[in-house]
Amino acid sequence: MKALVVGGAGYTGHPIIHSLLDRGYEVTMLHRGLHEPVLPPEVEHIHADPHWRKNLEEALDGRSFDLVMAVYGRLRHIAEVVKDKTPRLISVGGALAVYKGWMTITQAHPWEGMEESPVPVAEDSELARAPGVDHFSERVRDSEDAVMEAHAQGYYNSTHFRYPIVYGPRGLAPPGWGIIRRALEGRRRLIVPGGGRTLLSRGFADNIAHGLLLAVDNPMPSAGQIYNICDDTVLTNRQWINLICTAMNHEFEFVEMPYDVLPPSFRDAPVETLYPCHRVMDISKIKRELGYRDVVPIEKAIEITAKWYSEHRLEPGGEEEQSLGDPFNYETEDRMIDIYVAARERAKQELAEVPASEVVWRHPYPHPQKPGDIR
């Protein structure tokens, strides 16, 4: 059996390719060649940019595969080019771009335009089709439609996955690096907007790859389906930070700044803490239909991730780090913390001087001490 993985140099590519090899596939990897992952020598590499249809057509001319897994590139082009090259397509896209209000990807500060949404959000939520999203999000939706339409027309059996915030080793712009670097550099105070109480769906690379391979192993139950995929356990930002700190034997003093006091375009905190609204995916469908469960517990997944980046550090100020959008400007952070803490203490003193309203609280249900007691 032959499998083509389009992409494969990022978080989930490594476990996907190894899982396919374990299943007996001859694996070919099509990617740009800018980042060469360490893979077994039997994995064939095709260097081509999967964002352009012409490049894909030339690179795959005369080739056919039993399975194509599109985990990178411009999906609508991939979906068209492989119509006569495979009977099975498994594709991925980002959930943040699909659900209206979750993130306006093309904005310089997308966190400022977020909208509240239900918790959790299922695949068939009206937010997945609601109008008013940006151009990028519309293209992501168009790509999903292209895959599902080709499936309906009988070109191939397709399954599409909506990715969460993915983390793990070998990432190019790793979530958590803003916390890991600050811990490595001995920072003690950390700005945590909103107290870190926002819930975010994340997915450890091995867990996400496991979800995709469940579709490989179950082609008929997953045929023509779209699945949310993420870790079974959803953490608040505060819990996420604490688990990273536990793995690194570090402790931060959290400076909890309300979102409404932060200046416009605020970025002086780890990127994941900038989300003001919950972003939680409902994965009951993939659990019910394909039997998904995390193969790596979230505590272990975060430990693996923190230790890997502690040993494989991003270059400070390098291209990968810059793509995160975290300035790591500690002078500015400290100044903002000092201003906020001083203002907070003044507010506490002044609020303490306001006469407190008298109120008597009691449980609304009676707790009689003897027969006949009303309360």
C-alpha cells in the first residue's frame, strides 16, 4: 500500500508518518523542503510547494496512492489534483478559522475581535456556516466544501479534521514557548490577562495523529465526515501554565490583569493568554463514531513538550520566535506590572473605605434541627 503525506514536517507529521509505516504503508512525503524532519530512510521526499496547483500537478504527474493525507498546503488545490490519484483522502484544516468569531486570522491583533461562543462547539454548529468571517476563513470553509463535494461526486472517500491549537515537539511556532522561555530565563512575575481562566482546546501531536489514524483504520464509518479533534481534557490557560511550570520545576507569581484595562494591541504576555473568550471543541462525535481517546495523558504530553523545547530552544528573536508575536520585552512587562500593581493596591484601599452593604445569606432549603422547625 502506498501513502502520500502532503506536509508532514510539523507537529503531527512525524507521528502520522511513523504510524503509517507501522501499518505497512510505503510513505511518500511532499513538502517544501525548508524543514527536513528526521525520518526513516525509506520515506521518499518530494520537494514541491503544496500551495500551488501547478506545482502539485507537476510533482505528482503519473503517480497514484492508496491513501493521501493532506496536513499542509492549500487544501482546495490538493483536493482537486488528487481526484484521479487516490481512492482515499484524509485532510485537515484549522478550527479557529472555521467557527465565526473564534479568530479573524488576517487581523494584526486577532484576539481583539473575538466573539463569545457556546461551550463546546460541535461540527454542525451554525457558527461553521455563519456569514461575516474574513477572506482567509472563507477559503478554509471553501476547502472543506471542496473535499466534501469531491467525496459526494465519488472521486474518493474523504474525511476532514478540524485541528485545535496543536502542541508538542518539532513545532515551528510552538504554543507554550512564551511560558517556557520566561521560565528558562528565570522570570518570576507573569502577566496573565483575565486571570488565565479562558478555556482553550489544544491537541498534543501524538493524540491528534492518533485521531487521524483512526480514520485510516475505519474508512467506512468515517466516510464523508468532518470531525473536531483535540485533547479529551480541556484546560484553562492558568492550568496550562501551571502544568508547564510543574514540568520545569518553576513557579510564577501571576499578575492577573483584566482584559478591559489592557491597552489596545497588547501583546506583552504569552500568546495563549490573549484569548478573551473560550474556544472549546466538542469531540463527542469522533469519540462515539471512531472510539477516540487520548493516547498520551495531558500531564505527560505537556511534560514531554516542555522538556523538548527546554533542550531544543528557539533562537531568541529568530524567525520562528517572531512568528509567535510575543515580543519578550521584559522591561515593558515589568513597567506594566508595576503600574498595575500600584493601581490595584490603591483601588483596594479605596474600596475598603466604602461602607459594605449588610446582607444575611442563608441556604434556600430548610435544614431543620427537630421536627416542626420551619428552617
